[in-house]
Amino acid sequence: MPDNARTRVVILGTGFGGVYTARHLEGRVDPAKVEVALVGRDNFFLMSPLLFEAGSGDLEFRHAVNPVRPLLKSTRFYNATIERIDLAGKEVHARSAAGDRYTLGYDHLVLALGQITDKRRIPGAEHALTFKTIVDAISFRNHVIEAFERADAATDPAARSRDLTFVVVGGGLVGVELCGEMSEFVDRLLRAYPRITRKEVKVVLLQRGPRLLPELNEKSGVYAEKRLTRSGITVRTHTGVERIEPARVHLPGGEVVDAGTVILSAGLAPNPVLAGLDLPRTRDRITADGCMRVADRPGVWAIGDCAAVPGPDGQPYPTLAQHALREAKQLAKNLAAVIDGKEPAPFVYHTLGTMAALGHYRGIASVKGITFRGFPAWWAWRTYYLIQTPGLGRKVRILLEWTVALFFRQDVVKIDLADEAGQPVAPTADPKGTAGGSGAEPAKP
């Protein structure tokens, strides 16, 4: 590389890890000497903990995401889908939604592409909804409202029961928080559907393990189960899923649950872009050292959910946003150090704690070894993620929305994702009075 050439750093992914690595790196390197590029399919990053409230309507969808460009100063952002990573040639190939292709060479590559919901473990999982992206939240909301619409008009008791049965597979943080928000969402929906009673609506949470919330202590899992049960959720532990069919879940022992809605929140799988790369793996995550370097791949770094970064005890840090945020800060320091010819330092972080919202102004939190529950935990959950949201304007908008939601009912509306071309059109009539195609003259009275 010529002496006057800039060092090229390419960061892949617009989640917490990717965006915050770029932000911190901007303050540590000279743009005249270091060229930083960020590539992501979305031009925003998702505040994933707020996804549940966006799905239920407590929060506008656009307020659960943060635009990337205002957060960056000198970083070049490419709003494009990553098609291929050439590790040997040190190139990233990407394509925009309009079809424009980009080839980005790099000296340092940061992999921050996260993971996706694992659909490999359960046969038929493609028939289930997922809850990981903003599109998932919109689809989930539309699907639940559509189920209530069908049930309200149904004349067949079996069809009505199936439409009003919702199964959530997985009792970890995502599944529990989803059920908590679901119970509150259902209560609000029932006001608009007086012909449907609360007893008819069944929300079932299936957990293969012995208790809910394995990420927290046992008491927290017990409390979460009690709260969800009190909210009308049927919790079944020690219950795996053998296979999923359209509107049907098969359990061990031949038991079948007819459910119009099945949501999968169990397990994570590698991002498809990373799945085919020849990189070391630890339980489907890219193996990195304590400094977040990928072994035997000089210049390649991994961060966030897609990376297994070992802590002081040798165990990988959990896939939580708080870790990705702190990893990003240390990775920026390490990149700047290596570019300056210095040695990187290992990432060391002691988890502050874990929190979960359970709906109806209740939550569970374990912070620095102290566990608290109920309203204080719910309030702490909201406060923490409000503080973590970048930008004063965004914070104020979220706070106002939460306040308005306390006093006014949310609209029960579906967000149509089809364009005009996808809308059904009534057939025209031909001159003879029969249904005709386009161009037929309208029938005269």
C-alpha cells in the first residue's frame, strides 16, 4: 500500500455493534489517513428492546428505530445488501435496492451482522412468524388484528377458536416479553370486538426447559410465570415442539394444538452472509479472541451477536445489546491502536444486569445481583432504554408517546404493506353484462 494511501476500514451491519463502532472510531482516527465505510441493508438501527411496544402499538414503529446518517460525521455509509465477502481478496460486494453494485476493498473488516431466528431446529418452522425486525413487528400486529377480524365474522366455532389461539415457542427473554406485551395488546383489542370474550382468546407459551427466563435466576423465572399466568397466558414448561404445520403445532406424545398464529422465538442462527465463510465457529458464532480479532484472519474482527467474544472466565459474552454497545467502544480503540502500530487490548465487561417487561406495568430486573420485580422493574426497564436511545428529539418523542398511551386508546388498524398494484380490483362488466377484462365497455343501464 502506498505511503499516502488511506487505511480502509469496512464495517458490516447497522446494529448496535456496527453503528457504534463507526461512531467511536470517528473520534479516534484522522479521516485524512483512515477511510471508514459502514454497509447495511437498513439505513437505521433498531432499538430492539422497544420492538415489543412497537408491535402492540404503544410506540410508533419509526420511533423504535434510529436513522444512521445523522449519527455519523466522516463515515461513508452504503445502504446496500451484502452479497458476498471475499476474504482472500479482501473485498466486500454489495448491492443497493436499485441494483447498483459496490465493491469495497478493505484493510480491516468488522463483522457486526448479528444473527437471525433459527428455523432449522423445528420441522415446519417456516410456517411460524418471527419477531426480530421492525417488519416482523408490523407483520405480527397485522396478523393478530386480522385474526380478530376473522374470528369476529366466523360462524364455525372451530375456526373461531383456532383464529383466537396464539402459540409462542420459546420462553427466553424474547418469548416472555412478547407474551407480556401480547396480553396487554389483547385486552385493548377486545374493546373494539365486543362479540369476542377474553376467555375465548388463548395465548400459550411453550418452553422446552424447566423454567422461563433461563438468562435470569430461578426466582425471576418463577415470578415471570406467575405474572404471565395472572395475565391470562397459559405457560407450559418441559414442553418442546416436534413440528409445525399451517395453523397447527405438534407436541410430544401426539398432542396437537390448533392455532392460527405461531410465533417462533427459540434459538438463533448465523446470518446467511456469514454462514458460508471459512471462519472458526463457537456454537454458530464466529470465534474471536478477547480483543475481538478472528483467529488466522489478519484484519478481520467480529463483534455483537454474531461473535463469540470470551470474557475473563473464558465463556462468550451473552448476545445482549449492552454488550454490543461496550464491545463497539473497545473495538474502536483497538482498531485505532493497530492502525497506529500498537497492540490491542482485551474487552472486559461485567454485566450490569438483565431486565424484562411483562406487560401491564410489570417487569422483572436483576441489576448488579439485586433482583426487583413489579412496577419498579418495569419503570427501570423503560428508563434505561429511554436513556440508551440516541438523540434528544427521539427521546422526547418516545416519552410523549408513552404518556399519551396512558390516557388514550390505540387505534386498532392494520398497516397495509401492499402497494396499489397489489390491491384487489373488482372486475368490470363487458357489454353483455358478464365479467370482462380490462378495456371492456361498462354495461349501460
